[in-house]
Amino acid sequence: MLASLSRTQTTQDLGRHIFIYSNIRTNQVVYSLRRPLNNNDALRQLPFLGKKSVPASLRKDIWRPMAIVLFPRPVQGLLAFQKLREYRKLHELSYPVEDFKDDRHPNAMLEKKKRGRKLMDQKANTVADLAATLQKQDEAGQAYHQQKEKAYEEKGPSLETALKELEASHDRQLTALEGRQKGARKFSIPVTDEDRKKSVQHRTNALKTLEKQQLLAQREVRDQQSEERRRTPLEGEEREARLEFQRRFRHDRGDAQDKEWQRVWDSYRDPIAVREMIQKEELSQRQATAIAALREKHLPSPRGTVIEGVDGVVVQWADLLDAEYAETWPKAVVHHRLRPTRHTAPQPRVRTPSPEQVPEKSIV
């Protein structure tokens, strides 16, 4: 279960991070959506600029992590990845001819080998492209906020009135439902096979959700413990005390998990109570659907892929001075130093905001 959950999360989070690797000899740069650098995917990004300009395979001792970009939402990272690849292609195919003239002979071009070396050096362009991409996303976010505020000023009052009416209608329906449920209990209306089927399905979904939550909590505790051990190596009695605390914590946590499972299981023992709970949840789902439709009617969502500015974007640099290749950066972008590593980029430790903490929409 844990392995399948890990694969699912990896697929869903594709785009949350962009890993940038550079060649320490030629300053060639490749992008990757995954932490380990894939040989075939990286070689496709390198253009042929002459003999030995594209190696047969990547050498780990030459290709080093340059930066990691963390995004609050996968779609935002995927859009940035696409833009960076497009900018790279423009640098390789559409460049000012004046930059490739020979200083010693103004009317002559550089030799073929020197031109290839100059086109290989994309380190400064990469930093500038990243800053420009984030700047465009920031500008798009600001434009969306202005558009949203303007639309709310025009249609906000009518939306609030409609929401109040919908809430009053929901309260009336809930009161009527509770009255019907009291009557059913009073006259002992039997539970049907359909009610039992819904109860079993509802209980199965609740236990699956609880299992996922517990697995994620266990993983977070393990990561936190390993990080603490790495940062503060302990010795002697202090180490033994820490290990004893961790064993006791895991034991207590296991008891708490068993109690939580038992509580969820016991909550489905009374079929009549389960039927009433499912009826109320179905009413709440219809209410949520009606609210979403009402908001869409008054404040329609923009078409196309949407994100929310650059709030929560973090850039981790192997060398913080590389960020100075760009003239300006959006103010909301946070810069950190990348943890030391040899060949493969380290696991991103900075926690980007979860989707629940970041507003959903901004036109790009």
C-alpha cells in the first residue's frame, strides 16, 4: 500500500519541482522534472553544434545540480518547464549575429568550434529565462486579481443575495429531512438492501481514507526523525533516551491508530444511524454543487490553464551568485542555498504551500 501510494504521489506531484543541471566544463544546462537525471531525456535537450558537442552519455562527475525550483502547484511548474524549453530553443536557433563576430577581425565570424563553445554556454541565459518566466507568471497573477476584483464589484452583491437564499433553502431541506428521519425511527421503517449496500461502501471509503492519512503521518514522522538524527548526532545516554522516546512514541501511535480504526468501525454498527448520516451527506453534496454552479454563473472561471502568481515559489541554488545573472526577480520568489551534494540533486526540503493554502486561479 505504501509503495503504491508513493507512486501515485510521484505522478500527481510531477511539476512541483524543476531540477536544473549544468556541465562544469562547458556550462551546458539541461532541465528535468525528476530528481535523477535521465540520460536519454537530457541528451535530447543538447543540440549538435559540432564534433563532440553531444556526448554518448552523461558523466556524473561533470554534470552537477545547479538549482531546484519549487512550485506550489504542479500545473505551474509544468508551464514554467515548457517556457524554459522554448526559450532554450530560441537561444540556440535565433541569436544576434554580432555576438559571434571575431574581435580581432570585425568583419569575420568566429571559428566553428568557438561558435559551438559559445552556444553551449547557456548558464547565464538559463537564469535569465527562469527570472523572465516567473516574472510573466507574476504579472499574469496581478492581472487576474484586478480582473477578479472588478468582476466582484459588478456581480458580488447579486451573488451574496443568491447565496443567502440558497443557504436558507438548504436549512429548510435539512429541517425537513430531520423530521422525516424522526418519523422513520418512530414507526421503525426497516433498513433496505440498498441502504446496507451504501453503508458498506461508505465504511470502506472511510477506512481507506483513514489508512492513507495514517501512512502519510508515519512517513512524515520518519522523515522528521531522520532529519533530526542527521542534524544532531547524539552519543551516550542522550542517544539512548532519544531512541527510547521514539520506541514509546511509535507504540503509543500504534495504539492510537487502532483506537481510531475501532471508532470508525463502531460508527457504522447502527444501520439506521448510518442511513441518516448518508442522507445528510448527500444533501450537503447537493448543496455544495449548487453553490459551485451559482458562483460559476455569476463569476465564470476564465478559460485555459490558470495558476496563482508566484506566491510560494522557491529557488534553491548550488551557488547563490548564479541568481545575479538575472537583472530582476519577482519579489514573492524566495531564494535559498541548495544543500551540498555530489552528483544527484538532493531531496527538496523546503515545504511549498499545499494546494489548500494557495488560491486556485490566475490566467497564464
